[in-house]
Amino acid sequence: MSVKRLVLSMSGTFVLGIIVGGALLYNNSVYNSVKDALNGNATQNSVGSVDMSGVTQVNIQGMDLEAAMMAVQSNRASMLEDQLKDQIASVQAKNETISKLNQLLGVINEELAKLPSGAEANAAVKLADDKGAMFTAMSMAIPQTKGQLENLLGQIKSQIDSASNSQQMDMLRLQSLTNKRNEAFDTMTNFIKKMQDSRSSVIGNMR
């Protein structure tokens, strides 16, 4: 193989790396941070990625361009994975809360049905211990009268409506995070494959 062909092949690989890296570092601020750090212009050899919990630092000291881009993308994928886990836990906790509130609604309706028709608001109510414990577990006072049952009925319905509306937004965020996580891993996988293909091509041309 001529020296000219080898140089052209290696140059093509480098250009491919730059193109793929540009697709990964589509965020201009992240790209500039990587470039400055690699050129020694940054005050610290690290790139920061911002999430809801703050800034996560990626140390790129001593890395070449390919390794630096890989580190940034890997950190982004890991960050999205953590956010997705937190969001799933939040959705599950809210589902559990709604389920318990619905159980309380059932208890209240059952107790109201036991009272005679036309009972006064101050009519006494005696709940079984297990049912009373359900209210205590939700940080609610155990109702003692018909009026208290009716007041709780309205409050719990309002809480369920509020939680259900919030849950819809949580599910949209969950779907968004899932899509971003999948996109991050797909991008990282494609980057690795392209770089491996480029290396294989260079090695093949050198034989």
C-alpha cells in the first residue's frame, strides 16, 4: 500500500470521528466545553452536564477526542437512566396513594350506608379497628360522626382528583424520559459501531 493511500485512509477515519462526534455533541455548550478542555483552554479538564439535581462533572483529562465524546455521551445516558428510575418510583408511590385513598372512600361509603335515613350530622359512628387504622396510616383522624365522614368524603375525592391529574403529567414525563434514555443508548451504540467499523477499515487497508 502506498503512503499516500494510508494517509488518506487515516484522514478519512479522523473526519468520520469528527462527524459522529458532532452528532453526539449536538449541544453547543457541551461541544465547546470538550473542545476547550482538550485544547487546554478550560480552567478544569471536565465537562458538566446539568440535570434537576445539579451539575454532574465528567473528567476528560488526558482523553483523546473520541474518548472524551464517549465519556460525555455515557454520562448523559447514565444520568437519564437515574432520572427514569426516580420517575418510575414516583409514579408507583402515587399509584399506591391513590389506591389507599380509594379504599378509604369505600370504607366511608360503607359506614354512611349503615346509618339510618335522615341521621343527623352528629350521629355517632364507630369504626372497626382495622378500618380506623387505614385512616391513621394516611395521617387522617378517625371519623367519629356522620358529619366527619361526609367531610372526609369530599376531601378524599378532591385528593384523588388532584393526584390523578398529577399522575397524567408524571406519565408524560416518564414516557419522555424513556424515549430520551433509549435515544442516548442508541446514539452511544451507533457511535461505538461506527468507530469499530472505521478501525476495521483502516486495518483492512493496511494489509
